Amino acid sequence: MEEIYRQLGISKKVFQYGQEVEALLESRFSEIDRNAEYNQLKVLKAMQAHKVSAECFMGSSGYGYNDLGRDTLEEVYAHCFCGEAALVRPQITCGTHALALALLSNLRPGDELLSPVGKPYDTLEEVIGIRPSQGSLAEYGITYRQVDLLEDGGFDYEGIKKAMNARTKLVAIQRSKGYQTRPTLSVERIGELIRFVKSIHPGVICMVDNCYGEFVEKREPLEAGADLMVGSLIKNPGGGLAPVGGYIAGKKECVENAAYRLTSPGLGKEVGASLGITQSFYQGLFLAPTVVAGALKGAVFAANIYESLGFPVVPNSTESRHDIIQAVTLKSPEALVAFCKGIQAAAPVDSHVTPEPWAMPGYDDDVIMAAGAFVQGSSIELSADGPLRPPYAVYFQGGLTWYHAKLGILMSLQKLYEAGLADW
């Protein structure tokens, strides 16, 4: 084993250190496997309940009328995530698009959007209009308020109560940390926040950005009272096989609003060709629980490796997991770049490419991204990224298998070690 790692560029010192850390994680990995087994059976039950058949894999073109596979898949998603309805489409291009679709379809001029968990992910700033952009919510007369989390990561209940008013129509709860080092929200904590919000304003729509969170726990946010749950198929639920797409699940009225916005008033969910990729959506969803388990093991391994070397990590090495992302504060731009170079070097695709920071669309700072993926930008596959701004945190996620995630972390450590930026 040491020899094959050596052939891939991992030195004896780094390999042995990784083996020592891995040996301490047996009980954590067993817990992850038990959770994956539960979620695997949950997906299987949903597919059986809706009689998924070989006919579901036949694609449609043109208008996509009467697409059995598309319609059945949406029933499976709704069942699996405990929603009344779901919209699962290749025409949804990414997670940001899915979120924008949910917001723009369920808010009207004069309404107000509230984030009770602080600053949203960078790409949503232009959707909301925090940074001016064409077609933003602000251009439609939809206002925005934000209540930051407390210093300890808790909810500012008093601040949320003051911020809510008669115009508050939708409360957006971002489960994952984005480019912040705050804790990811558990489904239990999301439920507590939703209950508080509903006690003040029962009619408000509670939407959860569930990107990176699917199948990490046994429950999903809809089971904790959310009205809408939104995510990307090139993250957890696509299982690494979905080549594109996003989903919106939850209350029927809210999902239908999104469908009419995605296509056209009067058309809604009735149109939208599946273009022959439906089987990848089904098979990816079926594999997603075990793929997510591999990514979670990689995140736990990364936390234990880097925390023991003195780097601040969120979550820490012992905390429970509520998404697949591991944040590591590397303290310098050189270390951030070296880490990402290691992840890229461990990739099955484009391992020979050197990632460099650049001005990515939708971001305010230069961002470095490492992702040698089979599907471009697929962050359920081994990837790492971060903005070049203090405290120079990197956000590591993915790995279609635990073994690939392990190699990626060891390679990131190898690059830091070679650059004199980490030692033990």
C-alpha cells in the first residue's frame, strides 16, 4: 500500500501520518456507514413505492409532454424528502439557479426576504441585489434584511423578531457555511429556527438552501417544518452521475410557482424535455447515500489531519456532521494555493493542470478552485476552493469514494509539506 501511494507522489512521512490518523477513526466511520445504510433503504423504498421501471429511462425531446421518467422522478424526490411535490430538472443549471428560481417565483414586488443566519453565499449576493446585478430581486422591488448569528454561532432570536414585519414573505435559511467559518446547521437546529419564525408569522415561507446537506443525516429539512428545500444535482443527490440539474421540493404551491417561473405561465411542470439523461438522475440518486458517506469520511479525515497540525478547522475533529464540507483555515494565500494544488494533483481528470486564482463570475474576490471532475464543477466529486481573502480558509468537499478523498487530503498535505508550510 505504501508503495502505490509513493508512486502517486505521497512520501513515506505523509503516508505514515495519514495511517496513524485513520486508525483513530474506526468508530466515526462505522457511524457514517450506519447512516448511509438507513438513507440507502429510504431511497430504495421511494423508488419502489412509485414503481420506477425501465420505461422511466426513456428520454423525451421537444416539449417533453407526458415524460413518464421525469414525472416519476419528481414523485420519488418528493417521497424521499417528505415533500408534497418536487421539481427536478436538467434545465436548472446549478444550485444558485435553483435558489434564484425558488426566490423569484415565490416573492412579489413589495415583499421582503429575510436571512436569519447572516450573510448568504457569495453568488446569492447578486441574486438578492446586495451587489447590483441585472434581474436581481432588488430590481423587482423586493427588499432584503439580514440578522447575523451571535458570536457563539447561535440564533439572534430577539434580532429576528425585530426584523420580521408584515412584508416578510420568505425566510431563507442556508444550511451550509458557504465561504464562512460558522458551524453548519443541523436539521434539528433548522427546525428550532423555523418553529420560532412560524410562531411570529405563521404564513411566512421558510426555504432551506440544502446544498451539500442531503443524506448527511437521517432527516431532511422538510421533515423539520421547512416549506421549501433547494439543492443541486451535481452535489449530493446526483451521486456523481447527474451531469447537470437542480431540484426544488416542498409545499405543492411553492413548487408549482417555481415550475411556472422555470418554463412559462400556463405551462409549468407539463413541459421540459429530459433529453436522455433521466437514467443518470435515477442511478445517481440511488448511489447518493453511499457516495455522501465516502465524502463524509474524507471530511472527518481532513479535520483530524489538519487540526492535529495546528490549523483551525470547522467542524472540528470530534463534532457531528451536517454537510460534507470541511473548512480549514490555512492562514496564508500560499498555503491556500498549495492545498488546492494537492487536490488537483489527486484528480482522475486534469491532474496535470495547475489551479490558479481568478475572478470567477458571481464572486467579489479572486477564487481558486481545484476540481478534476468527470462532471464540470461537480462538488460531490473531490474538490476544494476558497476566496483569496483573510483568513485564507479552504473549503474541501466530495470524493466519489472514501479512498479517493483520502488520497486528496494526503496530497494536499504533501504539497504543504513540500512548500515548508506544514510539518510534524
